[in-house]
Amino acid sequence: MEHTYQYAWIIPSLPLPVTMLIGFGLLLIPTATKNIRRVWAFTSVLLLSITFGFSSSLSIQQINGSSIYQYLWSWTINNDFSLEFGHLIDPLTSIMSVLITTVGIMVIIYSDNYMSHDQGYLRFFAYMSFFNASMLGLVTSSNLIQIYIFWELVGMCSYLLIGFWFTRPIAASACQKAFVTNRVGDFGLLLGILGFYCITGSFEFRDLFKIVNNLVHSNGFNSLFATLCALLLFVGAIAKSAQFPLHVWLPDAMEGPTPISALIHAATMVAAGIFLVARLLPLFIVIPYIMNFISLIGIITVLLGATLALAQRDIKRSLAYSTMSQLGYIMLALGIGSYRAALFHLITHAYSKALLFLGSGSIIHSMEPIVGYSPDKSQNMVLMGGLKRYVPITRITFLLGTLSLCGIPPLACFWSKDEILNDSWLYSPIFAIIACFTAGLTAFYMFRMYLLTFDGNLRVHFQNYSSIKNSSFYSISLWGKKAPKVVNRNLSLLTQNTKVSFFSKDTYQIDHNIRNRMRYFSTYFRNKYTYMYPHESDNTMLFPLLVLVLFTLFIGSIGIHFDQEGVVDFDILSKWLTPWTNLFHGNSNYSVNWYEFFTNAIFSVSIALFGLFIASIFYGSAYSFFKNLHLINSFVKKGYKRTLSDQIKNMVYNWSYNRGYIDIFYIRVFLMSIRGLSELIQFFDRRIIDGITNGLGVASLFIGEGIKYTGGGRISSYLFLYLSYVLIFLFLLIFFIST
């Protein structure tokens, strides 16, 4: 068994060859590399699948009762300092590695079709493989320095992928915003790491936990300094996991390709901050006030994310705020010491959110030929509606993901969120009330998203035939070249025979499986000889959705078990987490009786159903709603006096749509103040510092020119002037001394 653990280094190493080979291939033999570009997708899936198999093997060993294993080798050694690198295998590592690889495999399969039209196809797969490798390296790290290295690599990859379409100014701005915001957190993380090294003299987790615990019990360290260092460590997690107040980068990160949004929000970047807090929880627990602060940030983020999602029109941005809110639930659970519930919700949310993001990509693909290839239109839910007739498979999968996130049993998120709500009641009734209220908001905005997208009638129509005929037929790609040929005016479309073979040299042509005809899964719902838009995605995009649906349906089973005595026992998950939870919990067995379980479940499900009911009232007939909204707006323009409820609705809408005015606050307080300070410093530097220097130079020039003309060539005149200056100086000196 230990022999197997010694080779755990292959977990972060296996995805790297794809990145390296694509990079060297594009540099040395670009034509040949592009000609076999579909090989790289297959290779990425193969290597990540091997990684998944190895991670699963280690996870099974952990479930069967294996102890925590750490393998180290020396990196640098001298008399005063020693740094060792290696890998740490424990339940947390096994959970995260399985999660990253499963979601990563689904995203890569989906991306092969989604990005096949894009000339950045190879660059995309190189970035994504490096992203997976960096995240796997982070979760297997054995010390804080190693975590920080991979932490920065994850941030770099997210910067490259968010700004993948970098020639679009909005995408370039979004990746810069994510990069700068995360630099704040990364700087705090680095300071925290160095601070704890000053306290303990070690970067290793085991040594760190043991030394700090002994110092706390012996009162042998400065608690204020230790608390400050712990807060700085948590600042890194705040930025990475988009917690308040460093959450502002997350909605703008939607400018990247949709598969990357799914990967970032489900299993990689935002999960890194959760992983860091979970890894350092034995440290945070023994330091005063840190756990209270973590739970406070979590509950603020829960409520803020839900309120900001209420009125969003962009489907991906709405899902981004949903991710922010759900990560707040996980952070709240960690802050109140509910370690098992936090990791349980991390797992269930990851698969549900990956399903929703990939489903949104399928929806966007179905809308692009109608509304155009601008994200402002193809992702706008106001322009959608009635898609259940056209994309039935996507609709079913999206609905299941929506219900899971709402907390409807027996779907995955019900089991984990219900446990967090129950534990929050034991910690603080105020936090529990806010968490339950937010659960209702979650059901409302998620079902609103579903109804706006699939219910009612399609709210956008082809405005003019010539614009469709002349429009580019590529997704928001910057390099699309060939458009399809329109064969008649009833919008039946037929593309040219431009199938991309495995060794095709024409890398920009549309593949035969890209949005140009009915799909196999759709033939049961529509006439397979009909070519209309919008329509279902290709099989290679639907396959990951169907697999993720299975995870959404059954992944909750890892945390529940019904025995013959009428007890709901969180059995498998408890066995999985026992070696780690024993470090800070005496007893990791968790069970409730039937009555308590059903009482709690009925309460939480009732809240979710109430949110679904309110959403169905407002958005049940989406077309009629927007029609009525238009009439209301016309009344307002004509002087119709709004009631108090209308004013409250308007305030809530403006708060949500304008992102809580937090971005505006940052612009005015930080950006404008920093810019004003910079301009003041520039003025002082150019006008005062440079002015004095330049003024002395000019003055010397004029004085020299003036003295030049006073000279007559007589030494007696020079001596007279010299003595005169000396006498004046002596007179002034005597005067000041005497006074």
C-alpha cells in the first residue's frame, strides 16, 4: 500500500505532457501539430482518465481505513533552513483529486466540440491541461510553500483562460480584474505563510499544527500576531473562492469560454480557497476569533451572492453569483466546525454546477445563430424562452441541476445543504435564519433562470433574412471564416461539406457535428429531417451532461445510509473523513433518528418549494411577464404613482442588477483615490522635485552668463569682489549670533 502511495506524484504530473507537447509542437512544427489537433483532445482525456483511476484507487484505500501518508524529498538544506517537497495523501486530497479529474474529463470531452470551430483550439487544450495539473499539484502539496507555488500557477492559468479571447477588450479587462483582485489575496497568503514560519520555524502541515497547538496550550506565543497571520492566510482563500469583499472578479470571469467557466466554478480555482481553509482548519480552530470570522464572511457571502443573482439577465453571470453564494455555505460550514458537511456540499455542488454551466453552454450554442454571436445577446435570458421545444435533452439536464441546487430531494445538494442548515441552528440562530432565507432565494433565482430560458415562447425572432444570410456562423470565436449556405427562405439551413478529419490541414472549418443538423438524441422529439434553430447540441456535448446528471442524482449516496434501526447514518463519508476529522473532532460518527431527519427535511424542502412557487408566479409565463413589465414601465413614464411595494421591488432590482453597487464603490473609493494620489505624486515629482532641479540648472546658467559679462580680466577687481562677499558673510554671521 505504501508502495502505491510513493507514486502519488503522477497525479499532478500526468496532464503536463499535453501542455508541453502542444507548446513545443506549435513552436517547432506548427503545421504538423495543427493537422493532428484532435489527437490532443483524445490524449488529454486519456491522461486525465489514468489520473482519475489512480486517484480513485487511493480514495478506496482511504475509505477502507488507510492512515494519512506523506512522502517527502529534500529540496534545499543548510544549517539554518531546510525545505522539503513531496505529497500528502489523506481524505481531503483524495476527495479533491477525484473531483478535479472527473469534472475535468467531462469538460475536456465537452470542449472538443465546443471549441472545434476556434483557431485557438490547441492553445485552449494546452492551457486547460496545465490548469488541471496545477490544481492537482495544489491539493497534493505537503507544505505551505508548495501550496503557494501551485496557488500562483492556478491563478496564472485562470488569467490565461478568462482572457482566452484576448482581442476582445471586455475579455482582456476581465482577466486583468481577476488577476489584480487575486494578487491582493495572494499577497496576504504569502505574508501569513512567512508569519507562521516565524512562529513555528516550519512550513510542513503536521509540524505547523503540532507546534501551534502546543504553543496555545502553554501560552507561549503572541496571540495577536498569530491571529493576524491566520487572517492573512484566510485573505488568500477569500480572493480565490470569491468571498466578500474580494468577489468582484467572479462574474466578469464569464468572458472566458463556457467550459472554462464550468471548470473554474466546479473543481479548480474557486475550490482552491475552500481547500486551503479545510487543510488549515486544525490551525484555525486553536487560534481565537478566526473561526468566528470565517463563519461571518461565509454568511455575508451566502446572502450577498443570492441577492445579486436575483435580477441578472446574463445566464452565466447568474450562475456565477450562485456559485459565490454556495461557496459561502461551504465557508459557513467550515467556520462553524462542520467539516464533513462542508466537504459534502463541495462535492455535490461541484457536479451540479458543472452540469448547469455546461448546460448553459448548450443553450448559448442554440441561441447564437438567431441573436448573433455577441455574449450580450446569446447569453441574455430576456431574449430566450420556449427552448424546451428545441433542446429537450439540455432542458431536462438543466432542470435536474436546478432542482439539485434548490435543495429538492433526492438530488445531491439536498443532502449536503440540509446538513449545513441543521448545523447552523446549533451554532447561531441568526446565521441559521439567514441561511434558510437564502435557501429560499436560491430556489427563487434558480427556477427563475430555468423559466426565463425554457418556459413560454421564444422572445426573439429573425428580424431580417439578409442579415442572417450574411452573418458569420461562428460562436464568439475571433477567427471564424466560412459561413453556411442558406438554401431557402424558411430558414432550413444546409452547411457545406466541410468535415474536419483527424489530419485535416484546414483547422478552422466547422465540423459536421457542430449545430448544423438534428442530433441522434433529438430524433425522438422532432422530425430528424428538419433543420431549424434553435436546436439540440451534438452528442459529444450531450454526453458530459448525461454523465453529470448521474452524479447529480446519485452522488448524495456517499453521505447517507439507512440502516435497519431507523437511523440516517452518514456512513461512507464519515469513514472517508475519519482519519482527518479526528485531528480536531473526538467523534466523527454522525447520525440522526428518523423523526429528526424528516422534520429537518420537511422544513428545508418547504422553504425551497416556497421559492419555486414565488418564481413560478412571477415568471411562470415568461412572455406575459415581460409584456406586462413593458406596460408597467409605460405607466411609470406617464406619471403612474408607484406603491411602496413597487418601490421596494425597484430597489431590490437595482441592487441586484448593479451588483450591490460594490463595483461602483471600489471604483470611486479605491480606483479614483489611487489615481488621484498617483496624479498628485506625479505633479509633485514633475513640478516640485524636477522643478527645483531644473530651476537650479537654469539659475546657474543665467548667473554664469551674468558673471561672464562682469569679468574684466583684472585680478584686483576679482580680489575686491571676493573680499566684499567675505565681509558681507561675516557681517551676517555676527548679526545672527548676536541676536
